[in-house]
Amino acid sequence: MEMEQRQELSSLKNPGMSIPEDESFMMYSLLYSCVTVVFGVSVLLKFVNSELRLGFRSVLSLVILFVGEPLCQFAIQGHLGFAGFACGCLILYTTLPASLFDAKDKTVLITGCDSGFGHALAKHFDQLGMRVYATCHHGNSAGSHILQSTCSSRLKIYEMDITNEKQVDKVAEMIEGDVGSLWSLVNNAGIWYCSEADMMPMLLFREVVEVNQLGTIYVTKAFLPLLQLSKGRLIFISSVVGRMPLPHFAAYSITKAAVEAFADILRHEMKKWKVSVSVIEPNCFYTEAIVRRAEVFQKVWDHMDHAKREQYGQKYFDAITQKYDSLAVTFPQDLSPVICCVKSALLSRKPRSRYVTDRGAEFLMWLHSVLPTWLGDKLVDTVDVVTPKSVCPETLMKPET
């Protein structure tokens, strides 16, 4: 009896800390359960329909469900706790990727579909029911034959060298006559060489700039009128080295940095046309271009002038190729992270301006951008695994006279 009187006095003195009555406790438990179920199902649907990847926001969703609910229900209690939990779920839900447009009534042009990302994207979007225009550098390539034999009749293949303005204009005219407008252009075509800037022949520098930079700009300008008609999507396949340059990728890095700057400017200029612009920044993947890396290195050596060959030497150049070979075998062959990002940029109702396919690379790029230059250089030196550590250029190995 005395114990009950003490509990009653304690409840009167601290009403906010009183134990909930059975009915109110059951009512709040039911409300919390309803919000949890609705929020959980909504996040699950986002995960399935938008291919939401496991990342910060998805982990935060789990934290809200499994930690936020008991914290609000038992620590804060009452209507304030419930309101806090419900508002937290609502705010987090609004930050998740938006729902996707129906793919079946959309048209997309993808450049560089002979192999690699372009080839995989053409197959994937054809499977989604989209009308795909796939351009190949060689109309008779093995990749174009595979697309013809494995994809539906909706997919059309055009031979198009993106540095050939006449071919680009011709394809633009044919697509305009076929569908009148275009929902999305995926600028994927590109080439690469791995070499130190001092060793890289100017002929190959010009080749990379012509394809990756000037070719991409011309293709974009040729198809922008069709995108403006549909208020569509302009997508650029860039690279993590476009924002975090690495040694031995000078030609590739400067062209991808130029593409990123071009995309950033277009994102502002295309707002009045309601054309969204997105950049995809893949890390390294084991594509056909990497399979043919021996040809790439041989081409660099063959076009290098005699003075540079003597300055650096065959031994130093071979050490670079061997280091890259040991690195290349670790590249993932699964291209689904790139496909997922392009799909979101192409079909999401609220596409992002940038998509990085690798969370670790995204963190390194951010870190590089905020560190002082000398610390950023230390980070790059740590990430750089291509530069030989045990072999020097030929002229540096000779004793001074």
C-alpha cells in the first residue's frame, strides 16, 4: 500500500516521466508499427524499382528503423516522440532516389557500342524495352554483330566515328526522320593511353583530344536540338581521373576534365530547355579496352621519338607495362554499377548531376579536393601504383661525369 502511494506521488511530481497507461502504450505501439511498415515498404520499393545501392542513405534508413523507433518510443515518449519519429522517416524518404519513368516509351542514343560500357548499356536498355540507337566505330565490328544477333529489332546500329562530322550529321538526320526527337544521349565513346606526359607522343595526345574531347562536343551539339524537343537527358561517361588526375594518364585525364567542365556549363545553359545533364564517373573496370592494353602500350612505344626512348629506356617502359598488367587483373568485370548509374541518370524523375560508381573512389576524390596541395600530392603518390619504384629512367641511372 505504501509503495503504491509513493508511485502515485512520483507520477504527480514528474508527469513526463510517468509510465504510460496500458491503453495509450498500445495506441502508440500501433502507430509506431504503422509508420515503420509504411516507411520500410516504401524504402524496399525504392530499392527494387530504382536499384538503390547499399550506401549512406540506405544504412541511415536502417538506423532510423531499428534505433530511432525505440529511442523515440521509450526515451522521448508520448506524442513528441511519435512526431519526431514520423518526421524523421518522412525527411529521410524525400532524400532517397526518385521513382523512375517508364522505359518503354523512351529513345536513347549511345556512342561507342563496339565493346565495354556502351555495348553493355545498349543490351541493358534494349532489354528494358527502350528504343536504342547504338553507334559503333566500325559497322562490321564483332560487337555490332553481337548486338544484332542478341538484341530485339527495336535496336538500330549505325556506323559513326565521332570525329567524322559528316557521319555524325548523317546519323542525326536519320534519327530525326525516324522518331523526331530523342530522350537521351549517352556520350560514351572514348579512347585511352597509359604513358607519362613527357613520354607520350604528340600524335597520340592529339588523337585522345580529338576523340574524347572534340568528338564528344560535336556529337553533343549535333543531337542537342532533338533533346531539347523532348526535354530529355544528356549523359557523359567521364572517369574518376577527370577530377583526381593520376600519373601516366595525362592525355586521358585532361580530356575527361574538359568533358566534366563542358557538362557543368551545359547543366546551367540547358535549364531553360529543361534538359538535365549528368556525369557518370566510373572507376577502373576490366573492359575490352583493358584486354587490348598490350596493343595500347606498343602503340605508345612505336610512336615515341628516338630521343625519348633513349632518355627513359626500354627497361623503364617495360616496368610501367608490367605494373599496369598486375593492376589490370584486379579490375572488376561486373559492369552493373555503371549500368545502374546510367539508368538512374536516364530514367530517374530527379537525376543527380554526378554519379560515382565506386564509394571508395568518391571519398578519395572528395579528400583530394579539400586537402592542401602538398597533402593531396601525398595522397596521389599513395594511390599511384603504376609508377615503377625500383627502376629509374635510363639517363638517371647513368653516373654523372
